[in-house]
Amino acid sequence: MMPAAAIPTVTLNDDNILPVLGLGVAELSAAEAESAVASALEVGYRLIDTDKGNEEAVGRAIAASGIARDELFISTKLATEDQGFQSSQDAIRASVQRLGLEYVDLYLMDWPAEANGKYIDAWGGIMRARQDGLIKSIGVANFTAENLSDIIDLSYFPPVVNLVELHPLLNQSELRGVHAGHSIITGASIPLAESKLLELPAVAEIAAAHGKSAAQVLIRWSLQQGDIVIPRGTDPAQIAGNADVFDFDLTPEQIESLGGLDDGTRFVPNPAT
């Protein structure tokens, strides 16, 4: 078992801490999620990111692990259909109940869904739930710079994290700059671009130079830029391998080379459109 201390942490803008590497299980089946979380916790992961679709499964894996609650960092999300001031608070309470916990460490509003016109109200509801002790830290996912400005200008309360699609083909350099201006941590979801980047020659060459896998190189690329990285996985060997990324460093030239692959390619919908 890899000790949990082997995964570094980062201090958020609200002074809470979060491991820099976690496991994502959103959109997995309940059985896949429960098994994946059990595997991840066994090899030393402590940050688990889910959504309301499989919170009960995640809760079962947490309970079975026997790991103390204060060693775990559980993140879940507000679905678009639950946006609104009161409905967001109701959704948070339901999430906490499904997880079998008293609170979640990080709660993210998933997608601004501007057409609904409710994400500002939802942000207010999430802030209220934090005051009520149901959430330790609050963040967002898939927010554009404009969406971030909206909630920060109105609430004077920046999110701690913006979890976005991020990989060498979409390096999000402009959005990273916005995040830095508000001390928001960039979170990299689908850092392996649904495995589409694993066969790229530039990635393979760097992997060979370090004796690492392409997946490990891609995860390391994000980590060295200060991101929280949350790859999704179900295979125990893959989950363990994704965490074996703290014993090597990419050179500045390799980081720049990978970032230079950016061509705007997305593998999930563009939140701006």
C-alpha cells in the first residue's frame, strides 16, 4: 500500500487543503465506482471525486475501507437540474446523505448552464450550505472566465477550484491566467483525453526517456504546472499506476513541448457554447 502521505497536498484559497491527485468516478456505474474507489483507497488515494449518480456506491466503499474520515477528501457536484438557491441546498443535503457522511470536503457546481439563468442563485445556495457546515470548500467545474467573473463580482467569494477539461491538446493557458489572478486552483479533468493522447509520438518519446507510461507523463505534466489532477479509472493496475508519478520530473523543455501540442481539441462539450 502506498502511504497517503506520498500524495502531496495543496492549500486552497480558503486555507483548506486538498491532495493534488485523486480518482474520478463520475459517470461510472455503481459497481464500477464502488470497486474503483476501494482499489484507490487501498493504494493510498484520499481524494475521490464523484457526482450524485453514484454517491451511494462511493459511500459504501468509504465505509468498508475503515479509513478515518479526517484522512479523506470527498468531492461531489451539483447537477444542472438542481441549480437554484434552495434547490442547491436541498441537493447538497441529499448528496451528504447518499454518501453516508456529515459533510463533503469539496462541492463543485458542474457547468454554468447559462441558458437556465440559475447558476448565480445556485452559487448563493452553495455558499449558504457551507455556512451550515455541509461543505468545507466550494468550487466550480467547466466555468469560463466570464462565468467566474459573474459569481466573484456578485459574491466577493471566489471558488477554490475550477475543474476543466485540460490536457496538452487543450492547455487552457488563458483560463489558467484568470485562475491565478483569483488564487483559484486549476483542476484537470480527463487529463488523458479519454486515452486519445497516449499514442502521440511526442508523449511516447518523453515517456520512454523517463521509463514511465504515457499516462504517467500526462498526469505529471499537469501536476508540475500546479494543477489538481483527477483521472478516471476502473482497472486496479491503472489506478495504482496513475499515482506512481511523484518520483520523476519533466524538464522545462518537455513541459513546454507538451503544452505546445495545443490545437484546441476538446473531447467534451465546450462550456462557452
